Amino acid sequence: MILGLRDHGLIHCTDDLLRAATGFAGGIGRSYQGLCGALSAGVMALGCLYGRAVFLVETSPCAKRVKRLMERFNETRRSNICKDLTAEFGPPDSEAFKSKERKTLCADIVRDTGNMVAEVALWKIPTDK
């Protein structure tokens, strides 16, 4: 997803960041136990746009957008954990898991999450009254 967001001009990142994002695929290291890799990549993308480069800088612009991304993702999916999202296909070593249908599901999640990242990146954070 990071590559797609970069190719579409939403984020600017180096190849080093692309390589760093690789480990998040398949629920962290293809363990299928952790956070969906598409959602992890979305958090990284928002960090590229709104994250801090110096420790003492305010984190709210990034944190609020990441929280909104999590909310949007959870509104559309039954879970944000890889194994839950792909449960209908069985364990990773099964033929069903290797199927075109499972790969399509994951591609759809990547696409939808990329769209959410674009939406949240442009989101005007409500101000406290």
C-alpha cells in the first residue's frame, strides 16, 4: 500500500520506508496473528504526512488521524486482526487460504484502506469548543 500511495502522490517516501513496511504484510511477518498489514501501512502513511521528526513536537495531528483511520477501518471490517479477517479461508497453509478468493479479499482490504488513508489525510480535525 505504501508504494501505491507514493505512486499516486499522496505521500513522499524513500525506498527505505518501502522496505521497512514489508515486514507488516500478513499480520506482521506473515504470522497472520497481528494487525492487518494494510492498516499498519496506513498508519505509516499518515505518519509520513503528519508525524513528528523531533521528539518534543506535538503528536495530535497524526494521532487524531490515525485514530480516525482505525475507527473507519473498524466500521467496515469485523476486525483489524489478519487472522480474523481471513478466518473463512482457514489456516495459512490451507489450499483455501492460497486461493484467488482470499487474495482478492486482501487486495480489496488494501484498496479500501488506501482510500480511507486518502480521506483521513484530508480530514479537517474538529476543534474543541
